[in-house]
Amino acid sequence: MTKTLFDMSFEDARVRHAALSREIEKHDELYHQKDNPKISDAAYDELRRELGQIENQFPELKTDQSPTQKVGAAPARGFKKVKHSVPMLSLSNVFSEEEYSDFRVRIYRFLNKEESEEIEFLAEPKIDGLSCSLRYEQRVLVMAATRGDGYEGEDITENVRTIQDVPQKLPKEAPDTLEVRGEIYMRRDDFIKLNEEQEKQGKQIFANPRNAAAGSVRQLNSEITKTRPLHFFGYALGEVSAEISKKQSGVREKLEGWGFQVPQPSYVGSDQDGPYLYYKEIEELRAELPYEIDGIVYKVNDLELQERLGFVSRAPRWATAHKFPAEKAVTVINDIDIQVGRTGVLTPVARLEPISVGGVVVSNATLHNEDEIKRKDVRIGDHVAIQRAGDVIPQVVEVIQEKRKKGTKEYVFPQTCPVCGSLAIREEGEVAWRCTGGLICEAQAVERLKHFVSRNAFDIEGMGAKVIEAFWQDKLIKAPADIFTLEERDKTSLTPIKAREGWGDQSARNLFAAINERREIELNRFIYALGIRQVGEANAKKLALTYGSFETFQEAMLAAQNKEGEAFQDLLDIEDIGPSVADDLIGFFKEPHNQDVLKKLKEQITILNYEMPENDGSPVSGKIVVFTGSLEQFSRAEEKVRAEGLGAKVSGSVSKKTDYVVAGSDAGSKLKKAKELGVEVLSEQEWIDLIAR
Ligand code: IVH
């Protein structure tokens, strides 16, 4: 017999809560991902109601893992994927007046402009919703897609058609092809009403308007989306077949004329302080706005300058988001755990008494490293202020000293790895303690696998951190190659994946399909996936560009063990690859275990050669160029970006292999070396003439 709530002990409640959560998650999956519910809505509502009641009685159980706290529908596998014709990138952030000012300086520098020259900026609110790209062909809405990973999103056209703010047709003067990018959001009052309604029906409560909007858009059934009060603001363009305006502000006006809503109010001006003063004004106004904003976006107003400024990795140089200060709350530290990362770094994490910060329940916060713990003197049992800004991991800001109880002890950072027991060391000049267990440390191995399948690496859908952990535990996956043999082994397994808890026929099939889709991978992604220390996305790309194929890359890294040889010098000639990164690369390839991992992996997958951008006709394609001295017309940074765009390789040092040295006015040692080696030297003007050909 089930106990009633009144005679439940905490332990009973915990057990029942866990069982209910599992049950609800199973039905969520059946409903949202498989479109195949196995119980009636009423029976489902009953499960949720009981869970809610237990949490009211025992609030400790209401953690961010509880189904009552999770974002709407889980990743919507039911949606078709669509490639964005122009990538949908993200924005860098600034958090203070000083950082805003640095952002401006970077722009002036890149464009080689004097402070006295005017650059116009536009500023507008940053809407806290979910980004969406609307594609119009012949002035008719043909596609709406989520951002996804920026390059590929999900087709949500049917759902977006139910949003009133989104015009289905555009007037005659709109171009033949037009992509409008913007944000789908829910107003605060509508969000409150929706949650009241959901609660009455015992359905899931959304944590904030953004989650409510996301959950509504990701419904597989657009009839449900239709009942949700969603809105849309347009703020940028993707692909367009004709020029719309020369200015960002002009684009806003055109969009408004065509029936779109745009974020209000906005600012345009070239005053140094103008955009920041506007930020302060909006900060005051924030609470009165009917929808949530999480900051201000500053954009260079001139579209030609935007084009010149371009992008740094995933964010434009011509725009940034000035975020509002983080939300804070006070809670107690129950414990301090040490997490072991992919490269062995030990990160202290505070386990907190769960608390709601700006609508999200937080139970963990990072303590960064030993020095930070010491500086703030954080102890187990302390009351601490924590803060959460956007999607960043919550942080412990300070200890509330007045609330400290007697008898608490200073925290002593462990000298050994909590997982493999190996010695931990902290090298001079570093803030991090690192586990020296390397390949024997299970924590590192699991983290490496998580990195391997992550979004910017192999991007295997359905194989998140939890799945990797579970499969590791059960020895299904121990090394990267095991991922690709999983399906074959599963066929003869006595405990196949589909029989595991939380899995079924369909989800197992989906997983195998997602794995098989990734048997071909671009070289830069592959290099990044290896998780070599200091080799992030940017360095992986440079290595891919330099070596072209994995075989060439691997051979070069083995040859580079000889520090006197050419291979080592070639490696150092790559921009931003210094001796320390080189050591990590060489060390990785030298290690016999890694060689074995790579060999097995290559039997399973195909690594595509790096494709040079299409610029065969460019006179500098494939050439190695070094810029030195100060340039007059464009900044060195801009020239470098342009040269790379034309297929040239920009190097930091001059060697026999260098094709051109472009020398500015006060060029020194590099120019001298070029002359000694007989490398062709160009003036800035000669270089500009050369690439204009
Ligand atoms: S402009 C190249 N303007 O914020 C990207 N973005 O955190 C140009 N966002 O990905 C984006 N309000 O989804 C722009 N007024 C606004 C915005 C805005 C919200 C979103 C956008 C972006 C994200 C970055």
C-alpha cells in the first residue's frame, strides 16, 4: 500500500520521488520524442501532481534535476535538420563600462582609425528568448529554423507559422530571397498566465519565459504551439538577394515597414559615451518592459564596416552584448567536491543547499581553484552569496562572515586525485592542481570521451555526458573507437541497449543512426575532438589548414620530436603555436597508447582532408605571407584576416618557405631576415595591388 504524504518519512519521500521522476521522464520521452504516449493525459497529470505534492512537503527534493524544474520538451528529435545558408553565430559579452570601451578600441584598431574619426553605433535591447531564422522566397515564408549549432538548426516552420508577429508574406519591394533573424519570446504576463494554467492542469511549470517559449516552439504538435502566446522581434539579416540598406538602422526601418516588430527603444549615434548611457537608461527601464531582456546589444551601424570587421571564431567583431549584472542569492555550502577534468585539472565545486536564483534552482557552484578558495576563505558550512549570469556556471562570490558558525575549518585542497588516487601537482605559475594519473585516471578518460562526442567535436546526438558515464560504467565504451563498434556488439549482447532503463527500440536505433552519421568527419573537428591540451577549436583549424590531411599532420607531429629539425620549426611557424602548445602536440602523438587509440579509430571512420576556401583564382592562394611593421591603410589584423580569406597562410616568422613579406614603415628584424634569405618583400600598396588583381 502506498503511504499517504502525512506518514511519509523523508527517506520514503525520496524513494517515491525518484520512482515518480523516472516514470515521468519515461512518459515525457514517449510523448515528446516518439510522439507515442502510453498513458492518458489525466494519468500523466496525476503523476505530476503527486510529484509536486511531495516537493511541497519536502522542498529539498526540488533540485534542478527534478522533472518539475526541467525545460519543456527534451531535445526535439522529431524535427528535420536544416543547414543555414549564412551561419547564425553568437555574441561576445561585456560586463562593464571599461569592457565596453575596450570593445570600441578593438574596433578602431582593427579598422586603423584615429580616435577623432567617427564611427556610428546602434544599440538595442537584447531579448531573452530563442533565436530563429525566417526564410522568405519570392516574399513568402518558406522556412523557419532554430539556431542549433549555428550551422545547422531544426525546421520549426509549422510551429512558427502560428506566431502572429511573423508575417507570412512580404510586400512587393522586399527582395526575392530574404532571411530575417530574430528572437521568439513570451511576454511576462503571458508567461505567468500560462504557468497558472499548467499548474491547474497538473502540467509542467516553466522556470522562466525563455524556457516557456523554447518549450512551446519545440512541441511536435503545432496545435499546442498555436495555443501558446508567442512573439517575434527581428534584429538581423541572413542571406539576402539585394541590398536593403547601407545601415543597420536602415535595416530596422525596412523590417518595420514590412510588418516585423523590432526591439524598442533603440539608440543610434557616434558619441563615445552614447551607447553606454543608453545601457544605463535601459537598465532602469528593464523592470517595466513587458518582456525579459538580459542586456543591450551594441552594433557598428555601417554595414560596410561590419563586413570589413567580420568575425572572430563564432562571434562578430562588429557587435557585442552588454549583459546586465548577474542575479544573486545566499545559501549554505553543504560540501566541497573536487571534479577532475579532461586534462586532469582539479576543480573545486560547492554543493549547495538548493536555492532559486532568478527563477532557476541552483545546487552547485564553481569555486574555480585553490587560490580563489583561499582568497575568499570559503569553508564547508558557510553561508555564501552565489551569482548566476545567463548560462554561465553559477559562482560563489563571497562568504557572509557574520553567519559563520564556530568550529568551521579552513578548507585544505587535496594533494591527490579523488578518482584515481594519483599524486596531484601544481606547477609554478599555474593556478590549477592537476592529477598526474594521465592515462590511468578514469575521470580523465571519461571526460575525454565526453569531449570527443560533444557539439563542436563529433557531435553525436543522443550521446550526452550522462550516456557516456553510464556506458563507461558498464564497460560498453572505454575508448573512442568503441563508440563506432557499439552497434555491432549490441547485436549479440545479452543486455542490449534497448533493454536498458530509460531506453527503448526507437531510442537505441536513433543512437546508432546518429553514430553512423558521424563516420565521416572534417579534419579540424577531428583534431579538436582529440582533446589535446591547449588545442581548442581555433588551433585545430590552423593545424588542419597547415597540414591538410590527417596523415600529413600525424607524420609531422612525430617528426617534430626532433627539435632541431624542419618539422618542429614548421610547427612553430604557425601563428599562435608556441613552444608550449607544440610540446603538448608532440607529447600526445609520441604516446604509444594514443597511437593505438588513433589506429583503432581510423579503422572505423574517415577523416576528410581540409578543404581550402574556394579561392583558386586568388593570386595569394596557398602562399605563405608574413606581415611586419606598421601598416597605414588597414590594420595588420585586418590584412591578416583578408589574406587568410584569400587562401594564404599567415605566418609569424620568416623562413625559406615564406613567399612574401609585407613590410610597413618601421619594419625591423623580419625585414632584415627576408632580405638575407632573398624572400620577396612588398610594400603595403604593392600587397593591396596584388590581392586586388
Ligand atoms: S544581433 C551575429 N540583436 O543573443 C549575431 N542578437 O547571446 C547578431 N539576441 O545569437 C545578433 N537580442 O540570438 C542581436 N537585439 C539583438 C538580440 C540578439 C537577442 C540573441 C541572438 C544571439 C544571442 C547571443
